Amino acid sequence: MDNVVKTRILVVDDEPHMTRMLLRLFRQIPEAKVESCLSGEEALEKLPSFSPDVVITDIKMAGIDGLILLRKIKEFDHTISVILITGYGTIEMAVQALKDGAYDFIQKPFDSDHILHVVQRAIERTTLLRENKRLRTEVAGCARERLGIIGESPAIKRVLEIVERVAPTDATVLIRGESGTGKELIARAIHRLSNRRDKKMITVNCPAVPEHILESELFGYVKGAFTGATTNHDGLFKEAHGSTIFLDEIGDISLSVQTKLLRVLQEKEIRPLGSTKTIAIDVRVIASTNQDLEEKMAKGDFRDDLFYRLNVITIYVPPLRERKEDILPLALYFLHKYSEKYEKEGLNFSSEALDYLVNRSWKGNVRELQNAVRRAVLLCQGKVITPEDFSERLEPLQVDHFNLYLGKPYTQAKKELIQSFSRRYVEELLLQTGGNVTQAARLAGLERQAFQRLMRQLQIKSRNFRKE
């Protein structure tokens, strides 16, 4: 029955016996509907109504041949996987067919198991590309409506439900999760949905501030409190009055600062360093940590009473491995973002790249995925991102890539090969150095001016590689 059809396969060949044989073969594929046409013209008429996932076509046919049919199918729907079959193929023809977008090129006589395998891989490719297209549309339409939190997995939906419930209150929130999961994004979402959203949220990266400075930064100080205190200084808690303060990675603060922070949470007041007076404040506290606070409490490194004050509402942000269905929407969101930023619009992921993204272990979670997509956008030389573009080191030229140069004159092939290597080499050094041209030139063993000249020749801009 058609309502259980998951795959549609169209066979095109002007030899009826070949068509019948292929129909019998492909009907072995579960939940597949297979139909046939005896000409390219008939296939083009059938495209809109049948909407195939895969087309298997002979090349040599009267009228519209397989190569013309391939180009017209790609114009109609680029996600359809087209497999070309021929009895007289040449290497030049195969290369041209693959350049025109063919999924594969098979010569007669062929092995039945081999062509079945190729068709099943083509089905997977089409499924991934159509999912890519659907998600791209979804992301473009609703990314900002969901507070910038991308994902439709049950795990992230539960997080958003808690965010929406606690945001209108003034309850203290502790956000827990591994590094790179997006804890600050959750904090910003809570603030944006709260009654304090009209004022800026103050963010404090606790590990980034030296211990002897953190106390004065949080609570302020008065003139003369210590050497160098020549004026009064309002701390970040006072700056956050009427708003929200986000204490990122609170597990890293010292016990002395923990004691003063506990007083703020209990009394709703601060005492600047060197002052005998307290200042009442109205601040909502959101904290985050990637550490095991229970273990730190057991060792005496984190105050129990502060933990219980912070732990009024706990939100656990799951790692990416626990919400794999969010990987592609996130990757597409970052692809759209960096394509615009680096003026490389029109980029897409290949089916192999999509497969790579879904199956890679993202130990650094969303942050690692974001950086990987950014790198791929920068390194991609065409309109399609492949798994090779995610490489974090300069890979040797692959043999199948090298074969593409063999059909060209020596001088042209040498020029293109050197330019391809030079571009990848320069881009990798700029990625490593965060866009620092002087440091990249030193690593390359070149004078800065020579390196800059090479960048101009390749039209590479250092600002595109600077870290955000």
C-alpha cells in the first residue's frame, strides 16, 4: 500500500528487458515503490507526480539522453540522487557526470548486489539532504523565536519548559551541565523572559577573575580601602540592581568569597570593601557550574549553606550525546550564521558531512560543534561542505582528489594544485593563530609582508579568523 511507502525509485531505460530486470531487483528493497519509464521525456513528465528519491537511468537513449536528464532532474530537485548506467562509459564521461551532480556511475555488465548497495546508499543520501532542507527552513523561521536555543529533542524541550516556568519568578537558579552545553544561553533565556528583562543582565566569568580581585569586583570598594583605591567603585552586584547577575562557573570561587556571597543571598545587601555601611540591593542570582559541587562540599571546598541557597531551582543542561536529534538543527543554524558573517552564502552540507556530524562524538558539546562548523565554512572552497572540511589539521592530498587533475594539461593542473594547497595551508595557520598574521607568518617561516602578499593573492582576510 502507498501509505507505507518510504522510498520512491524511478528506472529509466529504453530497453524493456533491462527495465523489467531492474524493477524486479529494486522491489526487493523494503517499503519501496518502483516505477519505470522508457524515455527521458517520459521521466521528466513523471517527476512532479511521482517525486522519486532515486533515479536510475541509462545514458544512451534516443531524444533526451541520461546526461541531459541528469541536468534537468537536478534543476527540478537537487536532492534527488541520480545513478547513471552505461555500456560504453569512459573516464571522461564519468568525471563529467559526477561534476553535473550524479550520485554514481555504473558500467554494464554490473553485479546485482553492487547496484542494490549503491541504490540503498543513494536513498540514505536523499533522506539526509531533504532533512537538511527541512531543518534549514525550520531554523530560519523559528531560531530567534525560541530565545536562540536550537533543538526539538525531548531533553531540550524539558529544559525550556522549566525555563518558562521559573523565569517570571525571582527564584535563584543553579544551572548544571558539562562545559560547552550552553549554560549561559539558558541564563540569558531566563532573564529575557523575566520581569527584569528591561535591564541588562550582568555576567561574571568567575574563573577568569583572580581571587584577590573577584571580591572587590563583585561587592565594590570605597576610597582608601587598599593601596590604589583612589576613588569609590561600585561593584557588579550594585550595577545589577533591579536586574539579574549571572555567576558563571561558581564552583571555582574561593571560600572567603563564598561566605560574602552567602550573606548577599540571605540579607539582600552588600558591604563594599573598606566600608562600614551596607547597601540594600534587589538582584536575582543565576549561577552555573560544570563541577560536582556535592564532591566539593564533601572535601570542604564548597559551603553547604551556600549550595542550598543556590540550589532553589536546578536546571540540568544535557550534553549533546544525550540529544543527538539536535545536532543537525544546531549545525544548520551555525552554517547560516557563519555563511552570512564570512560572505559565503549558498553553502550546504554534503550527505557525507551530515552523516559525519550526526555520528561524531562531540565531547566539547555545542561549543565544539559551533567551532567545527565555523572552521568548515572558512575552509570550504566550493558550495558544498564535506567531512574533509572539518579536519583540524592539514591532511595530505587524497588519491581520488589527485585523480581530478589527471585529465587536465600539466601547467593548469600544477597551478590549481599549488593554489589549493596554498589556500588550505594559509587558512589553517590563521585558524591556529586566531587571525594573528605576524604569528602565522612566523609559523610559515615567511616575512610578514610575504605572508600578507600571499593572503592578498588568495583573497584571504585575517579578520575572518579572529576568535569571537
